Amino acid sequence: MHYDVLIIGAGPGGIFSAYELVKRDPSLKVAVFEAGNELRKRNCPIDGDKIKSCIGCKSCSIMSGFGGAGAFSDGKYNITNDFGGSLYAYIGKAKALELMHYVDEINMAYGGEGTKLYSTAGSKFKKQCIQNNLHLLDASVRHLGTDINYVVLENLYNYLKDKVTFYFNTPVEKLEIAQDGYLVHSKDGVFSCQYCIVSVGRSGSKWMESVCKDLDIPTKSNRVDIGVRVELPAEVFSHLTDELYESKIVYRTEKYGDLVRTFCMNPKGAVVNENTNGIITVNGHSYEDPAKQTNNTNFALLVSKHFSEPFKDSNGYGESIARLSNMLGGGVIVQRFGDLIRGRRSNRDRMNDSFLVPTLNATPGDLSLVLPKRILDGIIEMIYALDKIAPGTANDDTMLYGVEVKFYNMEVSVDEHLMSRHEGLYVIGDGSGITHSLSHASASGVYVARDITK
Ligand SMILES: Cc1cc2nc3c(=O)[nH]c(=O)nc-3n(C[C@H](O)[C@H](O)[C@H](O)COP(=O)(O)OP(=O)(O)OC[C@H]3O[C@@H](n4cnc5c(N)ncnc54)[C@H](O)[C@@H]3O)c2cc1C
């Protein structure tokens, strides 16, 4: 079977490539190969009742399937070059922003209309942050919410399904260079294509590494971000979240000069498990629908670790720390801030005495046995700094879940077209190591589709 364009991965990068390809040239024969399920069949077995923690499904419904890792995410589309990836370094800042706005328009047309676009522009919090040695990054944030994000994906799938051939539960096993394009090997056979867009996200990182090795595509080792997810009463951050929804705040620690930053803020949201290649870490999301919201707000506090020679395996380092928490807690560990600073573990009794009801059933424990001292010191310093702009952050009952790890794919060497050294082979989205967000990954998809149809 031959296709003009074959897309590997149906996350935001793959979906927006497919969308733009068929919109610009309906005559193109396009196929999408996806390791996971179609959207309506994506189901995580954790129900909080019979199954309380991750059972390690063969294909993780949270990370894989139509919609990619973003399908059950909070649907926060950050329109900015300040974070979420370095797409701008390849295609220019103006182009990157233009494409992120274009993606936003499509999301609005496919079910997102009526959701709120927040902005840090002109916010009084910038000054308040600077006065307390905190730095608020610039961004516009479209918050679709987990529920509307799902609706948008459903509508996009309904639009695409008759124009594009989808192969679900069909991981691509091998990618080969052919005379006039590429050969893609899967359980359904071998398929050929002229152009190939690889958009396999974080869950496809190991496979991506093998492709780069086989096809001799240079890569650079990247970074890993390690930290905790903080959960506190929604009132503590409501003055910020009501106006900005998500505030990306960076703090430079006094002790080591390290940068600690807030990440993925979910007002009235829930803390959730995340399974990356069998390792259980923590994440968070929230719903747009008030009926599904909780009384708590959660966000991550992360420290980036960049390694120098001879160490190359930054993800391996993050995995080892996550494994330690999995070993001690059987999954994610939760600790009250008050217990952490008193040097004692949290246990069921101390958790029961807490005024805050945690949204994730994690194992009470001691994060100081898991996180490197330097990282933990930075997180504690930042909690006290945040307490100055959001009093209550450093309360005893503030919950810290660990560990949160942001794994970054190795950065794949591509040119300004996002094309690898092989003509017609594009590598985009989080799988390229260039993007780390819904908006950047989606924008990279639109960008390569336009390059192909041009
Ligand atoms: C719980 C959670 C919440 C998040 N919340 C946000 C948020 O609010 N805002 C934000 O900006 N970002 C968020 N993110 C990150 C965001 O989801 C990703 O940045 C984004 O999905 C990346 O898109 P992508 O298309 O590059 O990759 P992915 O979304 O990871 O999609 C890649 C797809 O490729 C498939 N695949 C992998 N290998 C193969 C193979 N060999 N063959 C075929 N298919 C393969 C995978 O199954 C997957 O479906 C969140 C992530 C998680 C896990």
C-alpha cells in the first residue's frame, strides 16, 4: 500500500499535520499509524475504587491513542515562545506565534468556542512577583479543560476519519529508507510513502532513539526536569488563577542559584498518576465544567537538570529517581509540607489530621529519601517565596506529591523545515525534543504539512 504522506503518531503533532494536509490538498493520500486506541476506546482502568493505582497496561491510555498524551490533559494551550518548547529557534518567533494562534482558531472552530483565553499582559502580578524575587513569564493561555479538549478531539477525528486512513493499535516497528521515499513496517505489513512525518511524542522516545540510530540521524542529549506536584486549597492561588489561569513563575534559589519554576497549574483540579514506560510519576489536570471541579489547586515545582560530559542519559537519571519513589511507595509518594520541614515522614494518621483532602490516593511517605538534597532545598525555598505572593502556600497541610518528572526526548537534528538529513523525513512534536507542549507540538504539525503541500 502506498501513501503520499504517512504520519506516525496521532497526538496533537500528527493530528494537526493530517488536518492541514487534507485541508490544503484534498487529493493527497494520507495515513496515520497510531500505537494506541481510537479516542472513544481510550480507557484508563484506574477507577479509584477497585483499581486504585496503575496496573501497567501494554498501551497506556493516558499517553497513547488518538489525541496522544494530550487527550486527557488539561487542554492548556499556551501561546508563547517563552516556554513549551523551542520551535521558534527553527522557524522564527513570529511564525511560531502565528501558527499557535492558527491552532487556537481551529480548536475554537471544532468545539472550543466559548472557552477563556487568559493573558499575563498588563497583569499587576508581574510587579508583585519581581518584588519577591519571582519572575512571571509572558503568555496567553487558552484553557479548554479536560472535557472540552475531548470534544475538540472528537470533532477533529470526525472531520478527518473519511479523509485520512487511520491504523489504530498499530505501532510502527521499523522505518526504512526506500528509493523514492520510506518503508514503514507494522504488524499489518509494509507500507510505502513519499513523505513521512514522525510525531511519536514522549511515549515513543525509545523507538525514536532506535530510528535515529538506524538512519544515522544525529541527536543531542537533552535535559530532565525533576520536582514535586503541590496541592493546596484553591483559595490560596485564586487571585492569580482567576485572572491568569496558569502562571509560570520562575525563582532563583539563594542557596545554589538554581532555577525552580511552576509548571502546569490546575485551578480546582485533580492530581493524577502518569505512567511513562512503566514508571509511575505524577501529573495534574482540571475540568472546564464547574460540576467536575475540586476544592484544590495543583501545580508542579520543577528544577531542570542539564548534564555535561561524560554523562548522557538525562532521562535515565530522572527514571532512577522516579523508580526510587515507586520502590518506597509502590507508586507516587505524598508528604505534607509540615512533615517535610520537620524531617519526618507523613503517615495515615498525619494525613487524616490534615485539613486538606488530597485528590490522589498516594502513599504517605518521606520525599527527602527520594529527591536529591539540592533539588529538595530549591523546592522548599520556592514554596516560601511563593508564600509571599500567595500566603498559605507554605502551610503545614500543603501536599507534595513525588516525584514529578518531565522527560525530554533527545533533540533530533532537523533543519529549518523540521526535516531530518533525509529528504522528506520530518520529525516533529515532543518526539523531536524540540516541543514540550500541546501548542508547540500542534504548530509543528501545521508547519510541516504546509512545507509538504508547498
Ligand atoms: C497528564 C498530562 C497532562 C498534560 N497537560 C498539558 C497541558 O495542559 N498543556 C500542554 O501544553 N501540554 C500538556 N501535556 C503535554 C502534552 O500532552 C504534550 O506536549 C503533547 O501531547 C505532545 O504532542 P505530540 O503529538 O508531540 O506527542 P503525543 O501527544 O505524545 O503523541 C504521540 C503519539 O504517538 C504514538 N506513538 C508512539 N510511538 C509510536 C509508534 N512507534 N508507532 C505509532 N504510534 C506511536 C503514541 O501512542 C501517541 O499517541 C500534558 C501531558 C500529560 C501526560
